[in-house]
Amino acid sequence: MKEKSQFNLIGTEIVQCGEGLLFKGYDDPLGLDKFEVVAGMPLSYNDYYNIGRLLRTMTHIAATFDINRDCVPQIAIAAQHGNVCGAGIELHHHRNAIRKAIGDLGVLFGGLIMVNFPVEIEEAKLMLTFKSENKYRLLGGIIAPSFSTDAIKMLQRTENGCRFIANQKLFDVNRASLDKSPIFQHVRGGFLLRSQYNHILNLKDSSLEKYGEANKNDQDDLLLAKAICNTSDGDAVTLVSLGQLIGNGVEQQSPADSIKLAVEIAIKHYHSLSGAVVATSSSFSVEEIVLPIEMGVKVIMSRKSPTGDDEVIELCQKAGVSLLISD
């Protein structure tokens, strides 16, 4: 491998990060080179990758609420293998956001948690323990704007390998925090270059088709669901209820498979779909929405289907389910 000093790109320095490389010097306060491990072992390649994925979802949630509600809620999200597996929002009570993000005992074990508020000892204890057991949860890391000394000391006593990773700019994430840099995708023989997908759902957009009414709480759930599914892999389908992610069907080849997976996850962890909302990064067919409607979903968010949405609209209206369709 060449010496680090030999790597230069547009005035930047390339630095080693685990098994990967980061371009240091871009004027991005949320660049991964700006995240500092304040306690614990150095980060691995997979850690950096997962932090990047969490950051993408975090900024999409923040931007979505900033644009639609002129405020950013308290956000807690958890991920394993890149995709978000737990998420919670609260306007004021950030510990409830943590509880929502890690409430399912089997969802997060060895993964990462990212929040947009400071972590003190009570927050750290909540993140590291199971919901109903006085037992430490194995975590790969906690990412937050800052950590108290007591929180770090408590973590070090657990000896479970968890890292505290800080970037104060997480406290200020908003609509301006979306990553606008291009994406390089490695392929054999080179790289493909494309722009970021930074579409944010705007409930006031005149092109948004609305069939039926959704109250403010349902809309907030929909905003969270859409931000998560837009930053997940495959034809993602995301279920949210009362500000909590209850099922995220990802890395599937069709919305039909994704929605089955999302429902299975919700049921496995004893969530009720009655009154929940569902969003997809693709479009739903009438056959695909039968299951969530039967399970009690209240609001459905889809994209326009190339073959038309008349049957979907008709079924939702008959079932009394609100439907939103975006471009």
C-alpha cells in the first residue's frame, strides 16, 4: 500500500480508518473523520460503514420533520448490518425515544445506536440494559453529540467492548444536514458515480395524492416511516406506530416480500398493527396491501405505480384506510 502522504484529492488527505480510507479535509461537520471515539476500542471498517448508514437515516428523519413541522424531534435509531432495526422519536422526552429504539429484546444485540441528544449516565444505562432484565446488552457503539464523564465510567465498568463515539454537530441536525456529495459505487474495473437520493416527503407538496384524512399523529408516524424506508435497502417496507419503528422489511426483491417480512418482525416482537402506518420506497399493488389492511393498518404511503393505482385507491376507500401516493 502507498504511504498515506502520497494520497491526495482536491486538497484533501486520505487517512486510514479501520480497514478503509476516509478523505479528510472536506468542509463537512458530519464527515466521518469528525467523529471521535472518546472511550473504547478503535472503529472497524464495518463500524464506519454502519455509522455512515445511521447518519444517513438520522439526517433524513431530521430534515423530514424540520421541513414538515419546523422542528426536529429527539431521535434514537439503532442498526445492525447497515439497515435500521430500531427507531423512536419524541418531541421532548428523549429517554422515551431510546426506549422505542431498543424496546424489542431481540432486535439489537451487538449493533450501534445513534442519537441527536447528549448521553449521560441514565441514558447510557438505558441503552445498555434489556427492557425488563437487569442485564447488560452487548452493543458495538453509541454515537451522540456528547457524553458525560459518569456515562463513560459506567460503560467502562461493563467491559463489553462498546465504544462511545462523539460528534457535537449531531445536536444540530436539520434540513441543511443532508449529504449532497456524490456517491461512488465500486464495480469491476472502476466506479459508478451518481447523486444522492435526498427526496424528502413534504405533506404540503401539491403533487402528493391524498385519499382520506390522516391526523397529525398519523402524519408524524408516516414522516418517520418514509424517512426510514427511503434510507433502507431493496424495495423496503416500513411499519411505524406511535413514533416507534415496529417492522422494517428490507433487502427483499419485491414489496410483497418486504411487507411480509415487516409484518412478521412486528408480530414476532408483540406489536399490534392496529392503527399503524406503512410506507414503501416502491409502489404497492392491490394484492400487497391486503395483508396490512387486514392487520389494522390505518395509513398507507405508496409511490405511483406505472400500471395505475385505481384498484389500490378503491380498496383503501372501502376499508376506510387513508392512502397517500407520491411521485
